Amino acid sequence: MYFNQIAVPGLGCLSYVIGCPRAKAMAVVDPKRDVQDYLEIAREEGMQITHIINTHVHADHVSGDQELRLATGADIYIHESAPVEYKHKDLKEGDVFDLGAAKIEVLHTPGHTPNSISLLVTDKARSEEPEMLLTGDLLFVGDIGRPDLPGAEILDEQVENLYNSLYVKLANYPDHLEVFPAHGEGSLCGRGMSAKKSSTLGYERRANPMLRFESFEAFKKEVMSVFPARPKSFSHIIQTNLKGAATLDACPMDKSLTPKQFEEMMNDGAVVIDARDSAGFGGFHIPGSINIGFEKQLANWVGMVVDPSSEILLVVDDREDYDRMVTELHRIGYDLIFGYLSGGIMAWLMSGRPVDQLEQISPQQLSERLESSNIRVIDVRTPAEWEAGRIKWAKHLPLSDILAGHLPEEEKDEEIVLQCGSGYRSNIAASILRQAGFSRAKSLAGGIFAWSNAGLQLVAA
């Protein structure tokens, strides 16, 4: 049997290839939208992609099922309860696929969504006993799937389904069964996933706090206590995956735009994402642009900040960065990308068009100013980060609240320093506040990391 896990950094998406080179057949489970990895594996291993299996209707990334079907002609499979509109074949409890030495059995394990399945995998060349369980978004390493995404009206039912799938159905399987989830660290489909990409059922029973409750009531109380942030992109992604995503060849052709063309599209309402680092953005940027630079959580932050229906223009350092950014955006269903600024920010500057600056204040400068002026510090980190330690004079206003429209109480002409862990989120926050009229918004360069490394003190919240 051939088995391979494909990871998407940042989004935390994990997809799988299961097959048999001797039988020349393979299945792809939960494919990402950029499908070249699967096609290369099939070619290198001498297999044909014959099955495309979705463990559920995903909310955090656009499935690559349509791309793969176009490239290979393989059938798409999903649970019979999934209300998808695209051509597919239904799966139900107990269905079995035999791909040479690989045997795949379907378990219906609702809870994250009503249509969620897990896949019991056996390598028949080694044993007739199942070797691993692909748990989809039911069970993660260190956590479980969130049940709230399908909607509040079925939340209670979903929590009960989640409990039964985890505590009743999985109870039928031995501790040594390997666990391979559909998501890992970085995903917003759970709350506290481990950086490990696989585990065993027995270890999760011992170490995963969500598998250690003695009653359904205690389990439900914890599950309902808090849910991760829901990006703007999730509803759009769910609808895209229900309909079947447009193949990438149907997306707008990208363009290298002159400053004049770029400005005209901005004036027509396009959103400008500046993907450079915080220092570059701080030095010069196009007025009204939003700084969301390259880092592991890039796609999640775009999903939080930018409406999925927006027409998008990009400011990047070079064509390679543009291609990287487009791949990240396509993965979360942001397909209306109309081009990038040819020559980057210097071309805009040299054309005589206006630029703005976002001052980056150092920890030492901020410390001195806090003692002698009315400068305000707003900490945009999460509540957990705030509780772990903060700058003495800071006020707390999480970025998620700013994105929801909650603006600082300060006057718009006051000097405000936005601060986060590294400077990444504070630049996003400052971009948004500048658009809202806070003309003297700044960002703490390096955030709390730089503040601590400069020998400056934090206090308890």
C-alpha cells in the first residue's frame, strides 16, 4: 500500500493519498485546490487517480475535487447527507473501496458537520486488521472539531453527534490505531491542535482533554464554552464547496498593471492588499491599502479582513511573491484577483502619486514616550495573550473586535500605537484604523517580542 500525507502550512490543511502501485490505482482524500502534488505522485508512483473523497464539506479551504476531476476524470465521493450540487457519488456507513493492497472503509462520524465521515484504512499486504483512521475534522491531534459551523439551529444536535462519534463509535476501535486528521496546527476548525500531524487513538484517549470527560453534560459544557473566531471567508467557502468550485482556468487572467491602471481599478472599488513586510509597508504604501504580509497565518487573516466578493489588487516585491500570494488566496476562494503593481511600490512613488506612511515606533522610543507624553497604546492580541502579560499602560482591544467594527474610544487625532506579538497584527489593525480616520495610528515594531527582548517589563493583566 502507498500512503502519503500532504500538508498546507498556515491553513493547517492535511490531505492524503492512498493507493496501490501494483494495482495502479489511488484515492485522494480532502484535496487542496492546487493539485499538482497529487498529479506528480500519481506519475512518479505509476498510479492513476481513480477516487476523490471528501470527508465533509469544508469551511476553511476550497476543495480541489473539481480541479482533480478535470485533470483525471476520477469520480468525487462524499457522504449521502451532504447537500452538494455538483456531480458526485454518495457514500454511506460501511462502504468499502478496494484499491489493490489498500482497503478503505467508510464510517459516518457526524459532529463537526452532519455529513462528516472517517476512513478506516487497512494495508492488506501487511494484515487484515485496520492500520489507521483518517478522522477528517472529527478528531485532531490534541483537540476535536468545532460543531458550530453548520449553524446555530442544529448546534445542540451537532454537539450530541460529536460526543457519540467520539465516545461511542470510536470506542469500537483499538488504542494502536493510527490517527490522521484533516487539519493540524493553524486551522480554525478547532481550538488547540498540536503541531504533530498524526497520533494514535490510545494516546489521544490519554492526552487529549476532549476525550476525557465522564459525562455528556461535562463534554457539552466545555464544547460550548468558546468557539474560535469565524473568518468572513468561511460562509463563502462553504457555499463554494457545496456548489463545486470553479476550476482555476476560469479565474480572471492576472495582469502586470501600470500605476495608472492600478489607480483606475482602485477608484472602481478594488481592495488593495500590500503583502510586503511591516517595515516596507511602514516606509511607503498606497493610501487605503491593507498590510497582510507573508506569514503562516496569512490566509486566515485575509479571511478575517477582506470580504470574499472583493476584487483584489496586490502590491508585492516581485512576480514570485505574486504567484505565492495568488495560491494562498485561491485556496480560500478569493478568486477575483486582477493583478499586481508592476515595479512595486517604487513605481507608484516615482509616478508622482501620493503615498502614505505607517510609523513603526521602537520599544525604546515607546518606553521613553510613555513617561513623557499622552501617547496611547492599544494591545490587539487575544485575551489569552493579554492575560499572560502586557505593557503597563496599554488598553486591550483585540483585532477581532476591530474587525467587527469596534473602534478605539480615543479621538481620531490622538497619537495611538497599536501593539501585538510581533508587529504583524498591529500593522493590519493600524491599516484599518487609518482607513477609519485615525490619522496618527502607529505600530510597535516587533511587538511584545521586541519589547521583552529590549529588557522592558511586562505586567500581569
